[in-house]
Amino acid sequence: MSYQSSQRFSTAIVSLAPFSGTWDRQKAAHLLRRTVLGPRIDEINRAQRDGLSRTLDLLLSQAPIPSPPVKYRTDDDEYLQMGETWVDKSCLGKNQYRSHSLKGWYYNNMVQADRPSNIQERMSFFWLNYFSISAPNSDPRAMYKDIRLYQEFAVGNFRTLLQKITVDPRMLRCLNGDVNSKENPNENYARELMELFTLGKGPQVGPGDYTTYTEDDVAALARALTGWKIKPYRFAKDNTPVESYFDSSDHDTGDKKLSPRLGSQVIKNAGAEEYKVIIDILLKQDAAALHFCRELYRYFVFHDINPTIEAQVIEPLARTLRDNNYEIKPVLKQLLSSEHFYEAAHTGAIIKNPHDFLCSIVRPFREFWHDKPMQDLRMRYELGGKYADYMYDLGMEFLDPPTISGWKAYYDSPQFYRHWISPALMQRRVQISTAIIDGDFHINGTRLSIDYYSFLKDFTNPTDINSLIDEIVLVFLPRPISTQQIAALRETIMGGLEDKEWTMSCRDFLANPGNDNYAKPIQSRMARFFVDLFALGEFQLQ
């Protein structure tokens, strides 16, 4: 597998100056691969026509929030009607299907091709990994509430999102914030709030001193966070809402003295608002904006942050974040419109995580929405559940990061993205892509097929096999491949036939939709082609 070395920046453009090169389809495709989960050829063409600025405005705009998940089976939950949402309903009755409903809903949103090209779902996963709430046996209503929050604040205000997450019921339970009391302060959330969510943990320079904060600060913040509790909502049979609340009688009202690392400030009692005081103090530290921008950079550009990247990319992004009161959109726009982002060294520099791998297979084909079985609510949700099972096979448990630090691919040096791939995982990737594409993909015995008719119609000249392969490579691979690889793919689809025979067959296929006599030869050739394409090492990159 081709992969960029950590020394690739020696000749790269390390500048946040606005991109001034030629805005062609390769550049447009690179932007969409890093922001949209599996861009289509029509989306790439539109982005190229619209230009960089207009495309970024659309990508970073507030997208509609998907409708909530619903009851999709008739054999469970006698208290709800089919198609009725359960996210605000009690757990009275049989409701084991809800976690499956949530999975199906989540993956259907990711791959649904008729939603506008937008960064919402990619940023939702960023937040899912950033906050990494690991809470086994969670009530699906609470899990939905977090996803809904990440969708709403996809490119919103970091300060506001951090405030909401700090008193979120699942986060309180995950890091023991709900048992953090004035009599027995629990330091778990206070520590992770600084180490993972705001300041980052600097090198230890003394006993309990990590340059960005100290152990004394952990103790002080833990006291300031006391008093937050969770309502007994988990799988409740009544209408107890998924909420937290503040118990003033269990809050430490004394002064909390911070270390010189945090300006030796004294936190006075602010009751239910004291957690906001803490967050304001932390976000005033330069380290907070720097830490957050490093995480964005590793997610969207590359894991390697050397001193040059730190000085010329991370620090300017952090200034933008602070100058805009922690609004995220200006930072993303600055990064995604920079010369540095479009440097050739970054193309194909990231190994796809399982989400990207799956979406980059099915979404360019507009998935299976053309199939009549997909009009059936249960089929739709169970297909999403099958996708979730595939992700589990590839090392990504649905909504359950392995630790509070998130997935290793985004923090564990020197492996980083390489955690997503291994000989065994690569073999499973090939098995999954082949299963989806080889014509025998089914849900509960109902066969689903790729709509090659609609897929081919979107290309510039699908009857010209050479032009078609070039454009397919543009869609599915992050950069051009060798002439030998092109020749091998061409042989797979042509099988020794002359170009004119593809031209005639494809023309007949497109002129006679629904006619199996014309469809089957094309579908068979395209399936063989994509089985080989998706097995390439380059397809694993973005």
C-alpha cells in the first residue's frame, strides 16, 4: 500500500495562505473526500464548477437535522406505532429493538445519497471520537441525544458544545461525574476535561506539573464540578427524561485556588453555573485552542505535526479560533481553503477509517435507494444494522470508542491511521466490498443490487471505456494510479474485447433501461471491475 512518509513535508507548502492554484476536479475531489462520506461524480463536478469558496460555504452550512429513529418492527414495543419515534418515550414494554433502530438510523444517515453534500456527518464522527463517551449498556435514548447534539453543533461553537457535554448524562456516568460530591470529590472528569478536551497534557516537568496544568488543578476543578446528578432515566418504565440536574446541597461552595499554570485564579462559588466558569478559564489558555486545532488537523489533514506545522499552521488556526470566540466554522474554512491542505503530499495520506471505507463504496452508487425493498421500513433499518456489523468486523464498535481517549488512529504514535489496517483487516475489507458489489448482496434473503444504469449516466462519456475508467478512478481513488494498474482494470472489464464492443453494449444498456438482455453483460463486467478496484491498496486511502 502506498503511504506518505513522515518526512513528506520537506518540500511541501506549509502555509495557510489561500489556495491560488488551478481549481480542477482532482482538487475538488480531494476536498470532498475529506469532508463528505463517499462523494459522487456529480458532486465532484459541481464542486469544480462552483469553485472553492462557494463549495466550502455549502459544505460548512448548517445542514438539516435528520428525523429521529423510529420503531421499525411489529414484534416489539406494543406501546408505540410503526414509524413512531422512541427517543422521547419510556421503556415500558418490549423495547430491545431500540439499539438496533439507532444503529440502522445512524448508518442510513451516513450513506444516504440524496442529502446535500455537507460536512455534518463527518464532523459528527469527529465529536464522537473527540469526547469518546464509553458507557456500555447505555439507554439508546441517551445515545441518540448525544448524536443529535453532535449533528446540531457539527461546525458550531466549541465552548457551547463543551458546556453541554460537561453535564451530559452519559458523560457524567462515563467519568463518574454523577458521584462527584463535596464529601468525596471524584477527579475523573476534571482530569480528562483538561488533558483530552481542552489543554492537552504537556510533558511532566515536576511532581504533578504537566506544563499546561497540575495535579492541584485537577483537585480544584473536581471540587468545582461537584453537585451534578443524573435523573433515573436508564431504561425507565415511566416518563423520566434523559436529563441531569444540579444538587446544590452536594456542591462544594468553598474557594478553589488554581495553580500558576492557570493564572493562580480563585474560583468562587457559582453554584449551577460554576462549570461554565471553569470552561471559560480553560479556554482562555493558549494551550486550549492549540490542542483543539491539532485534533482537527490530524482528522482532516495528516497525523504528523512537526515544529514547522505547529508554527505555521496550528498556531494561526488557534488564533483564528480564539479571535472568533471558539466558533469552529472559520477555522475549518481557513484550513480547507489553504495552500497547505491541497499540497500533493496530503493526497492519499490518510488511511480510511471503517466509516469512510464503507461509505466510499456505497454512496457513489447512491447506495440501494433505487430498490423497491428499500421502501420497506424494516428493510431500510436492517440494512443500516448490517453496515454496523461490518464496522464491528473492521474494528469500530458502533458508538462505543475503546477508551475515553477515542480510537488509537487519532492519537497513538507512531502508528496513527495504520491502526485501521492489518493483513487480517485488509482481507476482511476485501470480503466486505466483494459481498456488497458482487451481485448477491441481500438482507433477510432479499437481494439488493447496484444501480449501474443511474451510476453510468452521471459520467461524461460512459460509452468510451478509457474516459469512463479515468473518471471512476477520480471518484474512488485519491490520486492517479500507474498505467499498469489501469491496464489491469481495463482488462478486467473488457476481457479482451475491443473498445467498440464496450461502446455498443453500453449504448444499448443506457438506451434500454430495465431490459435484462442489455443489462446483465454490463452489470457483470462492472461488478468484476469494482471487486478488483476496491481490493487495491490505493482504495484504502483518502
